[in-house]
Amino acid sequence: MADQPLVLGIETSCDETGVGIVRGETLLVDAIASSVDEHARFGGVVPEVASRAHLEAMVPTIERACTTAGIGLRDLDAVAVTSGPGLAGALMVGVASAKALALALGVPLYGVNHLASHVAVDIVEHGPLPEPTLALLVSGGHSSLLLVPDVTHDVRSLGSTIDDAAGEAFDKVARVLGLPFPGGPHIDRAAGEGQVVIDFPRGLTTGRDLERHRFDFSFSGLKTAVARWVQAREASGQPVPVADVAASFQEAVTDVLTRKAVLACREHGVEHLQVGGGVAANSRLRAMARERCEAAGIELRVPRPGLCTDNGAMVAALGAQLVLKGRSPSDLSLPADSSMPVTLVQS
Ligand code: KG4
Ligand code: ZN
């Protein structure tokens, strides 16, 4: 085990300052400091507030990670960092910190894609990724179906959202229902108390839409349908059944996501589906994916909820894979790339 590379990963693409340490394919620690409470009253992440919080949290979070893992910085073999996509100012804090650390320690630096990291984190949970794997990546900023022959250098996009990301839809619908930000976990909880009684639209799942957008998603029509339904209810003076609306909305999102993921596995002859990103923490999505994969003979891999939402372990996990597969490190001039394409694993 001691001959496996010891890699520290830094994640700062949004509002979580994450520092994870992985040895080979074993997770030693996943330390997180979140600024989510500072954004809640604005109903969304405020980039300036997030950047400042990363600056303040970075050194204490690195120290906490090392202490918990029982290692010193001098033990590290490499440093990995999210170089994109994400909020530019937030990414810059992580990238600058990682460069300083790599330079001071004299170890290689790997700038990695946040989205590929959401896929790679499953390696520290369930072992090596089968090649190819099909990945359903659902977060606050992205919703994609990816064909992944090799997570260290070959990630192909089969489709993505043409408007809102799945997590964004959860957050916006939560706001309509008067639930706090970020809305995903609150909708998940409320839905548990409700029934699926409203038939909300499933975008891009039938006829010409499906033909033209086979593996794409659209959630903006669904979000509008929920808002209209709630408004009509309020206008008629009746109470809004929050739990039932949450359950019905959640059912529509998870139905579309799992239906298209299974279809993509079938059509591309892939027998393994990995679900990642913050929305993969959703209890209904996890249950429905399990049922549908079982019925279709597909192996399902979903990390525990804490590794689905943003964290440093995922960056360390992908960094360690890059080291293990002998990929070249990034240059110290590595930029923070806020719009890094999903197909670029490393920068
Ligand atoms: O991956 P992530 O932590 O950050 C991004 O890269 O965007 O995803 C955050 C998103 C938010 O929109 C949040 O509402 C959603 O993931 N989320 C959930 C749940 N937990 C987090 N959505 C549905 N159900 C959940 N349990
Ligand atoms: Zn993410």
C-alpha cells in the first residue's frame, strides 16, 4: 500500500472548499468547509462571497485533512486541483493554492476536470471503473450522459441539457415552493411525505423531440409547469400541497434521467452505469436507477451521497488515477478554465 501514490486533491469550483487525500484507490480523508449558509439568503451562490470563503478556508482545511489522514505535506507524491469548469474566481483560489503547494513540495501538479472527477470518485467507493462505463452526471451546473472508455483521457459526451441543469431545476422549484436554498435536499425530504399525484411533463422523451435529442435533457418546461400549477392553485385560494408537488416534480426528473441513461447503455452496448454529481444524492433517483438497471441487466454504481455532492476526494481520486496510468502532469502555468469542456479530462 505504501508504494501507491499519495495524492491531495483540492476542489473550489463552487461553494465547497474540499480537500481530499487518496492513496492509490483508497480514500484516507475527505475534508470540507462549505459557504452554503452565506449564500442561502440570496437564493443562490454569490461568486464573490464564495471566492472569499475559499481563501479563508483553504489553509485550515488542508491542515485538517493532513491531521485526520495522519500524514505530513512532505509525504505527498502529487497535488491535483479542479481547474474547471466552475466559477472563475472560486477556481482561481484552488488553482493558485495547488500551484503553491506543488511548487513548494517539488511534486507534480494535475489540473483536472470537475465533471470527470464526479465520475472518478466512484473508484474510491466501488473499485476500478469498468471500461467503458456510461456516466449520468447530474449537478447544479450540468446534466450530461457520458460514454467513458477511460476516465483519465477519453470522456465522450452523448448528450446534455439544452436549458437548465437537473440540480438547477430542483433549486428553482424549491424556491417556488418556499423551500430554502439549495433546494435539492429539501425537495427530496418533502417528497418523502407526499404522493405522486400530478402528471408533470417529461421533456424530450417522445416523438420528434426524442429523435432529435435522444440523449439530451430539458428541464425548463417542467420548472415552468410546476410554477404555473402552483400559481393556479394559489389563485383559486386553495393551499399548495408542497409534499405532493415535490414528489410529482421529483418523479418527472428522475423518470427522464433514468429512462435516457438506460436507453444510452442499451444503444451503446454498455453494461455499467455510474451516476454522479449532487443530484445523485437524491433518494428517488437512486431507487429508480436501481430498479431500472436491475430490470435491464445493467450494473449500477452510485457513490454514497456525501461523495456525490462537491468534495475534494473526487479530485484526489482522479489525480491518483492520472498518476497510476502514467499521464503527464500539468504545467505550472495551468489556467483556471471556467468553461472547461466535459470532454477535456486534464488541463
Ligand atoms: O455537484 P454539486 O454539489 O455542485 C455542482 O457541481 O453543481 O451539485 C449541487 C446540486 C444542487 O443543485 C443541489 O440542489 C443538488 O445538487 N442536490 C440534490 C440533492 N442533494 C444535492 N438534488 C436532489 N436531491 C438531493 N438529495
Ligand atoms: Zn459538482
